[in-house]
Amino acid sequence: MKKVLLTVALGFTMAFSCFAQPDVLPAASRFYDANFNMDFESLAELTYPEVVKQSGGKEQFIAKVDADYQNTELRKRLQLSAPVFQIGNVKTIGDRKFCIIAFWNPTRYFYEVPLEADQMKKLVTHWKQTAGTKEVYAEPNRNSINVKRISKLVAISDATTNNQWKFFNFDDVEQTAIFNSLFSSEKVKLGL
């Protein structure tokens, strides 16, 4: 009974959040879809401009993200085609609007070279630390590691984005560092 009530309450909360921030939801969906479909051109357009700039420009940003998704070691694939977003309230700080978005984001990493049991065990430990989750599972039959985590995006609308929502992906260590350097005082006000 508690689970049913909790599920209903969470559903109402998420529905209310989505209705409270209707312009953030379509932008967050486009951002996720660009990641899911590996449409890195669109992803560059939806990412906060300073992230793209600090990555060395659009071409370098696209190359970096492409290498994160597929390289000689592994292939990364998101597992949900339509996640449920938990959208926080829009907060205006100075001349910027911020919105924090969280969602369940299971991701599978397929390794190109067959892994031994001890290698998989080390990778499970690595992904637990990297992804900040305990839910990491070795999948020997797929030669993959399954990482189940809550992902976080920070949407920002300001003059540099032409007042459109652009995103920081907090699963990316470099993007988190850029956000922290640009918005250290806002980070505290946002509870990050």
C-alpha cells in the first residue's frame, strides 16, 4: 500500500512539475533524444554555449562526445527511449533562469575486446565510482557493464542562449567542472 501511495504521490509531483515548467520539458526531451540517437550536431546546439567554446569549438565538442559514445575500447548506449523527467522549479538568479532536471538513466557500456571476470569486476568498481551509483552490473554474456543511475541536467536560459534553454550534463565531469567554475555562487543557491 505504501508503494502505491508513494508511486501516486511521485506521479502527481512529476506531473505538476512538468505543467509548472512547460517550456523546459520539450527542450529536455530534445536534449535527451539527441543523446539517445547520437545526434551530436543537435546535442552541440542544445548544450550551454560556454561548454562548446571551452571544448575547443563545435567540431571538437562533437568529436569528444562521439569518442565518449564509441571508441576503440567501448560503445555507450542509453537504454530508455523516453525517460520520465523530474523537473524542478525555475529559479531566476540575476538575469538568468536555472532549472534542475533529474531522470532515471540506465546506460550500457559494450566492450570491444572480450573481458575476463577479474577485468569486469574492476570495471564494475570503476563505474560505481565514476557514475556515483551502487547499481552497476557485469553482463558477461553481452561483454558489457550496465550502469543504472539518476542523471542530472541543469538548464539555463540567458542572453548567451537567446533566452532558450541550453544544458549542462552533470554525467560529464568536464561539463560539471565548467558549470562549477562559471556559476559557483549560483550553485549554492540552486542547492547543487
